[in-house]
Amino acid sequence: MSDNSNIAAQMDIDEAAIDEGLYSRQLYVLGHEAMKRMALSNVLIVGLQGLGVEIAKNIALAGVKSVTIYDPEPVTIQDLSSQFFLREEDIGKSRAAATLPRLAELNAYVPVRDLGGKAGDEISVDLVTGFQVVVLCGVPLKKQLEINEWTHENGIPFIAAETRGLFGSAFNDFGSKFTCVDPTGEQPLTGMIVSVAKDQEGLVTCLDETRHGLEDGDFVTFTEVQGMTELNGCEPRKVAVKGPYTFTIGDTTNLGDYKAGGIFTQVKMPKIIEFKPLRESLQDPELFISDFAKFDRPPTLHAAFQALSEFRSQTGRLPRPRNEEDAAALFETAKKFNPDVEEKIVKELSYEARGDLSPVNAVIGGFVAQEVLKACSAKFHPMVQHFYFDSLESLPQSLPTEADCQPLGSRYDAQIAVFGKPFQDKIANHRQFLVGSGAIGCEMLKNWSMIGLASGPNGIIHVTDLDTIEKSNLNRQFLFRAKDLGQFKAEVAAAAVADMNPDLKGKILAKQEPVGPTTENIYDEEFFDSIDGVTNALDNIKARLYMDQRCVFYRKPLLESGTLGTKGNTQVIIPHLTESYGSSQDPPEKETPSCTIKNFPNAINHTIEWSRTQFDNLFVKPAQSANAYLSEPNYLETALKYSGQQKEQIDQIVSFLVTNKPLTFEECIVWARLQFERDYNNEIRQLLFSLPKDALTSTGQPFWSGPKRAPDPLTFDSSDPTHLAYIIAGANLHAFNYGLRGETDPAFFRKIVDAIIVPEFTPRSGVKVQISDSDPVPQAGGGGDDDVDETLAKLPAPSSLAGYRLNPVDFEKDDDSNHHIDFITAASNLRALNYGINPADRHTTKQIAGKIIPAIATTTSLVTGLVCLELYKIIDGKQDLEAYKNGFVNLALPFFGFSEPIGAQKQKYGETEWTLWDRFEFKNNPSLKEIVTWFQEKHKLEVTMVSQGVSMLWSSFVGKKKSEERLPMPFSQLVEHVSKKPIPPHAKHLIVEVMVSDEEGEDVEVPFIVVRI
């Protein structure tokens, strides 16, 4: 693919899969142009053990043109350790033939082909012609060199990868001149400027509200600059950063004098990357660092993997597990490639060479699959050029012997070769709770089934998810197929992995009850006592924090992870050792001031936020208010009494039930046309009447400057597609409120809308505009009690409309036929036109309005693999903080970052240290007096306040009478007495907070209290 930057312009492809929503989350990662390039790419994958199918799975889900596989070797029992497409009945068949039907059903739009061949055949140059990307998995180095020589000469991206036990490697060669059109994939930076110096450096100063975020070497162009107009739409200028709000753009001396305004926009510039062929790169390698704590390790692994290939070609086999003779021989061979290799690492590679671990395949397979997509799409920066990875920390503390690692003729032999049979038994008898079975949950269960988690007599996996399977899930939630649409995720996922590994039949219990306060009778103390740990596969912070609290309370290890497009993170939480998930949180997202949204938008996300609010104000809240009026006794007296907006709400109900209640769809079109006039003409004219374009601030500066853009009213034009789209969507949604049948024919709308007579608007004097959020919100309407009474008189009695109800619109972003996103897109873009902001396409609007989290299968695969490598450590019971790793990855850059978890923060009272994992425990439902006395006698601490949940049970200032009443009560009776609520029957304990002071009267922090009742 020599000129991959221009491919999008040369093609016309079927976008049915995109239209169906199959790639809805992935589109926000890659974009349409990259997806189209991928849809032109035929990919060949050679070698179909665990790593090869992991790569094949991820690129098939992503939507390349076709996947061709080659591996004529027969399936063995050991292949079942990691090859999730194989079953016991496939033993003896060729790997490719057995894999093909299950790989093909992943994505109906990606055909899968088997190149054929017979056992003993090797891939040849003749077979790799005609492909846009060639991937070799576990292929001998000699063959890699032969194939790469041809691919490099012909500009075909080439990737070689392999995994050996806890080790992995990959090599990229995308040709001598590969064009990367977007190295980072991040949204182009943009910002407002306040000045451009006219000199040889051309210093640009930005508005001091937000940092520009640019880096040296970035390129920018400009719009809306007044005076120095030559910058508007100029050729991209190279940036040199001078500070957080300033940068230079080169010589501006021959340009006009800067007057005011202007917006800079970062321009993504294509990058040409030069790759060396494999033969040359082996001698002078460019090494990508995957773990900075192992900075010196890649040179050793570079030599060790070459030595392993030589050992294999000389002996016809891989080194035997934990065999000292073979390990010594490999070390001697590795020294020929690099005399300074680290003996321990080389020998460990020898010990594990016959191992094949699903989690390592997930890490390397997710990484390599993203590299394949980069080669196909030219989106994101490829890895240059050699990648080495290991997770030796995952080895058990008690290392296996050679005898422990001998094959047993079992499906776990390739894992036993690394960890030994005793540790395999530990894995088999582990008990884990998986919360969520979406994208991460599916991958987690797949890995667990391959490693044999819970396959033993004492093992169990609980998985819960209340969701059902939707079309968009199929692109990244690997265990689901089209036939499963509408079924419960947890049930389908459990059945799918039990099919992969029959040892799990009856070992996976699927639930639909979500985790939360309402299900603590299900996920109770007995439940947590029956498990060894929890793995979160959740997509929201609230549920994560809740599970974190439960794990801290029940002292269970928690594995936490998440993805956002090409970014992913993992966190491991170990009782008594690490901080919890809730110990540290990201700072809250900066919110846009409401006055900016309402009156002074300057960016498209402001107008999208405004239009999303309009959607609720027009199609949701009025219908809900009208229904509440009709169904709730005394609704007006109670709900409206305290709202401060009585008049508006009553007007709204009158409008929806009386004055503007449509009887025909044509009346809905009239309503939409008048709504257009109000929002995009009248309201703007009123704003400009109150704040004219020449208005000045109190300091004499132009009011409409900097972030405040002066708007212009819109004149309705039925031939304008955006104007008409607003009317079509708005009229259909209004009709839905009343149960009227809609219409979508543009000609029908034009005919009606052009005949509507719109009342003339006259701006009103004295209307106040909220300039900043600190100003009081202007009250609309005015009017006194008489006006309210007059409006109330128009309301029909609820009894006169018995049984009549409106239909509030329930916002749903993924149904393209319901007009929801159509309305928000049109409304947002019309407001953008008012304020001279570049409009956004439907795709972008949908992401922002629907708060869609971008997702792609490659990141999910890799992150899940990292989590499972930590699970090995938890099963082994490691209590060394340094053994564990939290991870952060960005596959776009690419970047890996690992750190040891933060230790649990230590606090102190007296001479006693404690952490969040500690607590005081009282049994047999003691009285409050017993607890207070215990603190005094045992710790010399004075209890000053006791609370449980939201109830303050007792404090030192409640008075003698209350103290005498409450202190002797059994604790459960006291809680019920104060809260006026019965304790739920399933509750076996209560969590209590106390405030205490020491002998000097100083307040001190102490752990929480558990009272057993």
C-alpha cells in the first residue's frame, strides 16, 4: 500500500455494515475514512495457535475486506490450551480447516478463506502475493526472512509475532516509505486567539481561559482573524511553543495588521515512516520499550528469540520445560548474538518455550491486531520496529520442577509447561465473581475458559449482567452472534465459554441481578464468603465504586479495568496491601457555564449540549408534566408550589392539553415551523436587541469579543436541507407525543411549511440577559397572581380527560428511524449557523449527545490479557506489592506504562497504625454503652458521635434523657428506633461510623465499626 493516504478518494464500497450499526462504537475510534481503507485490505495470517486466532478474531471484528488463514498442521490436545476456536472433536484436522467456520461467523461482512496445504508444508512467497498485509505467527526466523524480503521490496506491510509462555515478541516492517495520515487519532486542538505579533517570529497569544495544548512541531491554520486576514485558511504553519497560552508561527512581517478575533485549528500532517527489512533490523534493532522498569531487557530478549529459532532449526524441537540442559544450550547460543545477555532471562525463555498462555496471546494479539489495522488504514502511529514483552512476575512463588511441567495429555498441557501441575490445580479450584459480561466480560470469560479457571471440583464462576444483546455489541463482544440478539448477555456468555471448554459446564452461574444496595440480600456475606475474588467488567463509575466498597468490606481482591478507544487501564486491588479503587479519583470534567450554553456558545459541543436540552424541554418534560397533572391529585399545589416557575409550567400544560393540542400531523408541522422561528430568529433578535453588536462592557471594551460571538438570526428556507430536517424531525417527535402518525416525505413538508403565515416578532424592552453564571437567572414572563389564575382557568379538569395520556419521548440514540438524533443534529447545526460555528455531522453529534464511549476489540483484548496476568498472581496469593502491576496503554501511539500499585495509606491513633482494610468488630448485637466503654478502656478514646448510614444515633451533646434512653439499647433496636425503619431481614451486620477524641481532646481518625446483629 504505497500511497495509503489517497485510498479513500479512489473507492466506492458497500457501507451496509456501518449503516446497520455494527461498527457504531469503533467508528468513533477510527473514523469513516480509516474504516473505508480497511475495507479494501485483504489480510493473510499464517499460524493458527492461540496468538494467530487472537489476531484473526480482532481484525475480523474490526471489518477488514477479508481474512485468509494458513496453517495445515493437525490440531493436537495442547492446542486447546489457547486456541478458543477449536474443540476436542477437531483433533487431527488441519488447524485452518477447523478454525475457519467459527472465525467466519464473527462478522458476516468479512469473508474468511483457507489457503489449504497439507501437514509439513511451509508458507511460500507464491502464496503471499495479492495481500495488503502479511502476518506470520510462530513461524521460524529463516522463513520470516524469506517472506519479508519479498514484502519489503513490494511495499507490503509485514508483521511477525510469537508468544512463548510468559514472553511475547513482534516485529513490524511496513515498507521503506509508509505514510501515516494521523499519528495520534486525537481530535485536532482548537482555540481562540487574542493577538498575533507582526514580526519575524509571529507570536500568537491565546485567550487565557484554556491552555492551547500544542507541542513543538505541530501545525496550525486560522479562521475568523480580523486585520491579518492572510492567516485565514493559510497553508499550515509550524508551531514553536513559548508558553501555555503562546506559540510562534514564523514570519508575519509581510501580513496585514492584526485587529481582533481568530481561531487556531491544529492540522494533522501526514508522517512518512521508514522501516528497515528484518535482516537489516536484526543487526541494528530499533526497540520499542513496553515496560520502563525492564528498560535493559529488550536487548537480551532480541538475542534470546533469535537463539530460540536457531535451537529449533538445529534440533527440530523447542526446549523442554524446566530442562537445565536445554536452557544451558540456549544460553550459549544467545551469547553468539549478544555476549551481554542476561542468563536468568534466557534460561526462563527456554523453560517456558513450549508454553502457550491465553492471557499473553491476548496482550500480544490485541497489540498486533491494532498494528494490522494501522497498516490497512494508515490511522495511528505504527510500532517501530521490535517489541518484546514478558510477565515473569506472574510465575508462582514456588517455582515448578521439571517433573511438575511434564505433559499429561490434557488440554492444559501448554499452561502446565509454564506453571506446573500443582499451580494448574490452584487455578482449577479458584472461585471468581465477574461483574458484567459486555466487551471486557466476554474476553475475560474466554481467557478464563482457556486457562481452566474454576474447572476443578471446588471451582466456580459467578457472572452477572442485566443487559440483553444488541446489534452494536457484535462488533466487540466476542461471545455473541446474530442469533443471540435480545437474549441475556450473562446467559449467552456462560453457555459460549462452556462450549469452548466443557470442563466449565455447570461451573458458570449466570445471573441478571445487578450489583447494588437493592441486591445485598443476594450478594450477601454468605455469597462473598464463597468466592476468592471479584473482577469488574463495568462501564460506569458508580457501579465500580460500589463493588470497590463491597470488596474492601469483605476483604476480597478486586481486578479493575476499562477502555476508551485505543486507551486502556488496569488496576489491581489487594486486601491489606494496596489502596482501593475509590482511594483516588480523576478530577471532575470541567463543565461549560450554563450562560455560555444558553446565550454565548463558541464551539459545536456547546450547541449540541443546548440542543440535547431542547430535546427534553420540547418532547419529554411537557408530556411528563401534563401526565402528572392528569394523574396525580393536587399536582399543581405540590409540584409547582416550590418550583419558582409556576407560570411557565402551567402555561406549558395548557399549551400541550388545550391551546396547541394537534389533531392532525399537519398541525405538528405548523408547531415545528413556529418553534424554528422562536429559537433561531426571534430569540436571537431579542438577544441582539438587549445586547447590540456594538455594545460595550463597563470598561469600554466591545462586549461581543473573545469567546462571545455575536449571533445572526436565521431566515427560514424550506430548500435548505438543515432547515427542513429540523421541521421533519420536530414535527414527527411532536406527533409522537400525541400518538399521531408521522410522515417523512420532504415534498409533503415543503408544500405545507411554505404556506404557513408566521406572526411578526417585535423585541421587548427591559429583558435581562444572564452574562455569567454568577448573575441571577432572569425570571421569564413576569406577571402576577392574576395571570396565573387566568391561565389556571384554561386548564381542563383531569376528570374531563380520564384515561388520556401523552407519550413522553424516551431518548434512544441507537435507533436511526426515531428522529431523535436527527432532531438534535439539525437543532445543533442551526444554532451553530446562528453563531458562525462550523456545524458537525450526524456521527459526531450522536457521539457527544449520546455520550457514546468509543470502543474497539483490540484494546479490549489487550487490557483483558493484562488483567488475567494479575489474576495468576492473586491465585498464587502473592503479598509483595512489587509483584503486582497497574497498567495504562494507548495503542494509537503506541504506549505502554506500568507501575506498582499504590500501597494502602497508613493512619494512626495512639501507637496503632491502620489502613482502609481495618475495622473494629463487635458481635452479639451489643449496646451502644458497651461499645463506648470498650473504646475508653481498650484504646483510651472518647466516643463523641455515632452514626449509621444517614442516621445520627448518638452524640455527646444529645442530652441526658436521650443518652439514658439510647445507650443501653441493643444496637439493632437503637438503629430502628432512630431511623424509624426496620432493618432488612437479610442484614447480619451494620456498618457504623464513630467520631472519637484522644486523652488530649484532639479528634483522631479510627477505622469503621462492624456490629454483628
